[in-house]
Amino acid sequence: MVGAVGAVLAAATACSGGAGTGDGVRLVTSVYPLEWLATQIGGEDVLVTNLTEPGVDPHDLELSPRQVGSVSDADVVFYIGGMQPAVDDAVGQQAAGSALDVAGLVELRQVPDDAGGGTDPHMWLDPERMATAAQGLADRLAEADPGNAAAYQANTEAVVAELTGIDDAYATGLAECGQRDLVVSHAAFGYLADNYDLEQIGVTGIESNSEPSPARLAEVARLVEERGVETIFTATLVDPAIAETIASEAGVETAVLDPLEGITDASPGTDYPSVMRANLDALTTALDCS
Ligand SMILES: [Zn+2]
């Protein structure tokens, strides 16, 4: 069994290396949006392994011994420092030389102290920062595998064009809205709010698993009423019960806004671009944009 798997992997690696380039690059990513970038940019020349399985909340990630092994064997580990302690530890202990920390490529947003402080890891919800991270990954792949540098760069230009299109669609779609308060169960949308001039009101904090205090719940309920909010957004990987309770007490709707922390059957799209566009549709409907 092990021998058969090893043979298949060896064959796949030999094929993916392309003419004269040797073994394919082994790239480990920490969370779905980085996996998407890696597969778009790496194409068939890169073997991508993502550490957060679909359906798992990335903020709670624990690594199996096999996953720690994949980190230590990787040529490049593409991750967001400060988001997942288990990944930070594995990289620090096993892979310091192959680390590519997104926090070193883009400036992460500071979370206001009254919302918990620290940095906000959800940079993928900003298409511009995603484009900068894409270029950083392309440069690193070109170093690791110079024979395919031109392909990585061409793929990156296609990704950046797609991200620019998404950014333009958001800027246009959210320009004229009746409501600019964005009430969300998981406060993952700070980049989006900053970019497109919305105000995020999070029920829970930056970490989706934190429990809101009774005082916070009362505060959100008050803001919903005071500001005439008509929709409270739930997230796909977060228990919707709290948001649904606030919504039913206030007599308002709920809708899904996907923080893109993984793609499952419950996601409103099949990949990063389609979920970003589905989120924009949900926002323009809920915020009464023309
Ligand atoms: Zn999150």
C-alpha cells in the first residue's frame, strides 16, 4: 500500500516537473484563499497541500503529525502569520527557511482595541492585498523553480486581472446603498468594510470561536434597531444560532456572507471568485444598493 502510493506520488511529481525542471515544487498553504492563489499561480508545476481541510474552522486548526511532516518537507510554506498558532509553531520549528508569511508581503489591518486589538488575518477579503500576495508568491516560486518563472508570472497576471475585476465590481456595486452598516456574526469583514466604506458591526470577534458577552449582544441589538439594519449576516462555518436569535428578536432577516475560510457544499460558490461575487450579490440586496 505504502509502496503503491509512493510510486503514484513519484510518477505525479515526475510529470508535474515539466521538461528539464526536475521535481515539482512542494507548496503548503494554511487556509483556502491561499490554496486558491497557489493553484492558480502554480498550475501543474506545483504540488499544493492545504492544511485547513474543507469545513474546518481555520482559527481552531490543529495539525496532525502527518501535516507537520508536510510542513517540514515543503519547499515553500505560504501562510498568514498570527492567524493559526499551530501553523506558526510548525513553521518556526520545522520550516523557517521555506516560510512565506503573507504578513510580510502586505500590511495587515489593525483591529481596534475595543474590538479585541491585534492584527486582522482576513486579508483575502481585500482583492488588492490578494493581488500583492499573489505577486509575492510568484516571486518565491520563481526562486524555487527558475525554469517555470515565466509561467508563474503569466498565471499571476491572469489572477491579478481577475482580482481587479472583483474589486471594480465591489466598488461599483457598493457605491450607492441605502444602508452602510454591516452586521455580521463573525467579524471577518473589516478589510471589505474599510475598502468600500461600510461599517462592520461584529457579533463575535475576529476569532470566529469567541463567545459574545451578554453586553455585546445587547449592544448589537441596540445598533440594529437604532440604525434600521434589515439583515444580519451569518457565516458558513459558524453556528448561526446567536445571529438568528438577535435577528428574530429584532424582527429582521438573516443572510449568508461567506468569509471564504473554506469551500464546502454550503458555500455560495465553488471557488474564491464565485464566492466573492455571491457575497457582493448578498450585500447589494441586503444593503439596498442601486
Ligand atoms: Zn475568520
